[in-house]
Amino acid sequence: MTITTARTTRPAAGSFARDAPAPAQRTNDVWVGLALFLGAIISVILGFFAQLMGSSGLDVKWGLVYAAALSLPFVVRTSYPITVAIVVNVVYVVGMEAGATELYVGQIALFLSMYTVGAWVNDRRRAQLARFAIMAVMAGWLLVATFRAATEPVPEGMPDAVGAMSPMVAYMMIQWLINAVFFGAAYVMGDRAYEAALGRKALAARTRELEEQQEIASAQAVMLDRVRIARELHDVVAHHVSSMGVQAGAARAVLDQNPDGAKRALTVVEESSRQVIGELRHLLDTLRGGDDDHEDPPSTVTLAALDQLVRASEAAGTPTSLRIIGDPRDVPSLAQVNLYRIAQEALTNARRHAGPNVTADVRLRYSDDDVELEVTNTGRAVLGSRAGLGTLGMRERATSMGAFLEAGPRESGGYLVRVRVPLA
């Protein structure tokens, strides 16, 4: 994803549905079905020899058929959860009516089939209706069994009554209670499993989104670093190189007629070259030091250096004045650097583009709530084709301080650059 990509995040059609079972889950289903089948075989054989159903119990071979029909459907339980649940419950009822000697794995199969419907069916209304229908059928079957137990003769070895209730009725009531808890727990746990799966899916989607946003943020950080470096290089180099160019041209023009003037101009060129080298070295040291914050690279310049900047502008051939209005206040270091650079760029533009005989005025106003910098010149207001880069840099610096830059021609002539920085 590139930095220019823009998207509006909307839930996808499948955002609120569980994903289809993965191959690993289908493999797990096969193992579950085989494990239940093995357990059912052992339970059928042991139940037959234990005579759990007495003489009316199913023969072992039919018991094995029952075990297979009860357990093997689970190999596709997550792919066809409702179908598997219906088959398992029907097989269980038929097997119990026929006298199956397996009493334990069947209970596990009933619970697991009900749980699977709740945990894997995305159509929640269909899942709810299917489970209610199964519970209603099982309740009807249990009601028939209860009525049959209450009307048939008491099995041999069981007393007719204990107090006000017969043992058979008490036994059937226990079955009702167990089934209510059994199916209720399967219902609730299935729903919770489905909700947990949706939560994991949402978490995974959010994680992917955060990773994408992190990539975008990293790309944006790189771009912002490039912009800051370009702006700092422009502000450091343009001012001094422009001054050096003016002084070198003046020295060349007066070299024969005024050697002393040419020497003074070359001295200014030398001083400017030293300054620009020093600032470039400072900037490179900052970059190599791995400054990770999102502000401009640290600089040694402050508002106190405006006087030196004005003197350098005058030495470069542009008469410049400096006025400080109000009582100086503490200004954040970032604001001092940016205001200095804005003044530097404004004076550089005046020297490069405002024409001959231009004068400039720098005013720094302090008030209770803000500090304002105003740089004006008396030259022509039409800037050169390369001035746009410097103006863009000034606007970026103003924006980084929460300020607004005003830059444009004055009605009385000349050009105005004004920026007011709130100190709150």
C-alpha cells in the first residue's frame, strides 16, 4: 500500500459471519468422528456383556451399526452442522427404542451436535430454529417415555413406591432434569463459541488494519522527514548563497576602481561561507544522530539572532532595520527557530527578487497572547519563479506552530510577510 492510497473503512459483507472451516478444522472433525466411533464400539460391547438392557438389548452387530451411525457423521460436523445434528438425534432415539446397549458416547454425541449447530451456523435464526426443533422433538420423545414408564408394570427388582412417588417416576424426573441442563448448556456454549469466533475474526481484521496504518504512517513519516530536511537545507543554503552571490558580484564590479570595497565584499563572502558550512555541519550531525521526533531538526538560531541577521542583510546590500515592540517573552525554541527562518527567507527573497534600491524592515511584536513577526520591503512585489519554494517552506513552518502566514503585495507598494504565533 502506498502513501497516496485513501480508503473508507466499511464492514465487508462477511464481517459478521464466521469463516468457513479451514482444512485443519476439517481434519480435526475426522479425528473427532473416529474417536467417538472407537468409544462407541467399546461402549456397545461392554454394555452388551454387562446386560444393560437385559434380554431386550440389541445384538452386538446391530450395536456396531448403531455406533457407526451415531459417531461417523461427526467427520463432517462443521461443514454440515444442522444435518449432522438431525441425524445424530434421530439415530439416538431409534437406538434407544431398539434397545442399544450404549449409554455414554451417545450423550456426548447429542451434546456435541447441539453445540456444533450453535458454534458454526452463520444463519443465526436458522441455527436457533434448528436447535429449538431438536429440543422439542427430544422433549416429546422423553414425554412419551415418561408416560410409558408410568403406565407399564414396574420392572422386576424395583419397589412399587417410596413414600408418595414411585422410583420409576423419580428416575424419569431425573432424566428430565439432566436433559434440560444438558441441552441448555450445549445451546449456550455453542452461542458463546460463535461469538468468540467472531471476536477473533474482528481482532485479526483490526490487527491487519493497524499493520496497514502503521505502514502508511511509516511512509508518511519518511515523506515528512524528507520535507523537513529539504526545507531546512533550503533555508540554510539559500540565504547564505544568495548573499555570497551578491557580494561576489559587487566585488567583481568594483575590483579595479575600489579594491578596498571589493575586499570588504569578499570578507562578507568568506563569513557567509563559514556560516553556511557551520549550519550544514550542524544539520548533518543532527540527521546522523537519529533525531526521531516530528519537529524540525534542532538549531542554534533564536530570535536573539535577528539582529545579526539584519546586519548580514545590510552587509549584503539591502538596507534593513529591526524593531522590537513590547516586552520580550519566553517563546518555545521551535517557534524561535521557525520565526528566524521565516525572517531569513523573507529577507533573502527581498534581496533576490525585489529589484534595486530595495529596503527592508523587520518588526517583532510581543503581546500577552502571541508573538508576531512582520517583514516588509519596498521593492517590486513580483517574485521570481523559484520564490515559490521558499514561500511554501514559510507556510509549512507557520502551520507547524499553529499559526497563519500572510504573504503578498502591500497596497502602498512592496511586499509583506507576517506571521502571528499563539503562545498559549
